[in-house]
Amino acid sequence: MTEAFVRLGVHMKTTLLKSEDYTRSPWKNGGGILTDIADAHRPGTTEKDWDSLLWRFAATPIVAPGPFSHMPGIDRLQMVVRGRGLVLKAPGQQFDEREPFTTVRFAGEMEIVTELEAGPVEVVNLMARRGAAEIELLALREPCERPLTAGTHLVYAVSGDCGIRLNSEAFVIPGGNTLKIELTAASRLTLVSGLTVLGSIRLVG
């Protein structure tokens, strides 16, 4: 990861994560490839793998129907950011992502198979180990203000450049890049322009 800029404040650290520095890794079941944007593992971990994972923010295409990876102990949030028509089917229930930028939450233990009603899609995933972190994922599609709690927040510029303010400080996030915000106290995010996906993580325990 290259830190294109870092700003330090009393309560805030911001780092621009550049798209060319994102890494790639296989799905846990080997059925596809994740674009890893940001993650965290247990302190002192010598080998960073699914067993040591605390949280992960990633994007991935889904180009054909198939099963999701089995991830016991992992809570998952997901939304479609390109394409439409995705449905996740599990025994006795389904999760409707037909409309883009709709967030669904499900447990990694669930037996899920995807259904594509209108061709391939691209999704963003925010995953966290249950009991280790609380997570939230939402899209900001028009100018608005949103409070941010202490923790880690990821502002992903999905399509084109994005303008935001953190309290009174202005940032421009180039398209495809992500601003990582680490807060030790509450702050306020204002979306000025563009389209973003906001992932929020608060470690607990």
C-alpha cells in the first residue's frame, strides 16, 4: 500500500489508498478473485490469512451463478456497485440486491448461491470477525452530512472523482481510490460531490 498523503490531527489520520496499489487474492473457495482495498489482522500475526482476519474491505466481480465461500465466524455486508439483478439465495430465504447500492447483511456460515438476473455484476464486501468488530456499509449518492464515530472509515470513490469534507478540511478522492480515515473521536463527513461507498469499522472487545 502506498500512502499518497497522510494528514495527522488530534483525532484524525487520513491515508489515500491508490487503486494501483490494491492487491488481488482468490476467494476463500477459489471461485473468483477479490480486489483487496484494506484489511486488518490480529496483532502479532505472522501469516495473514482468513483465520487471522479481523476485517476486510474488498471489491469483486460476480460473472456467473455459483456458491459463496463458507466463512464461519464472519459477518458480511455487501452491495452491488456495477450492474443489477443480483439475488443471494439461502435455504428458506433470499437477499435481494437487484437494485444497485442496496446493502445486505448475512452470516458467513450461510449456504448461499448467487442468481444473476441481468448479467455480471461487481460488488463491494465489508467482512468482519464476529465479536471483534462492528461494521456498517452504505452508499452516499448525493450531497449530505453524516456523523462518524471513533474507528476506521473507508470512503471508496466508486465512479469518478469524489469531493468530501471532514469537519472543515476538504479532500478530493480520485475515481477508484479510497480515503482511509482513522478517528479517535467523533467527526463529521460531508459529501460535496460524486458517488461513494462508505465502510465503517469499530473494533470491540
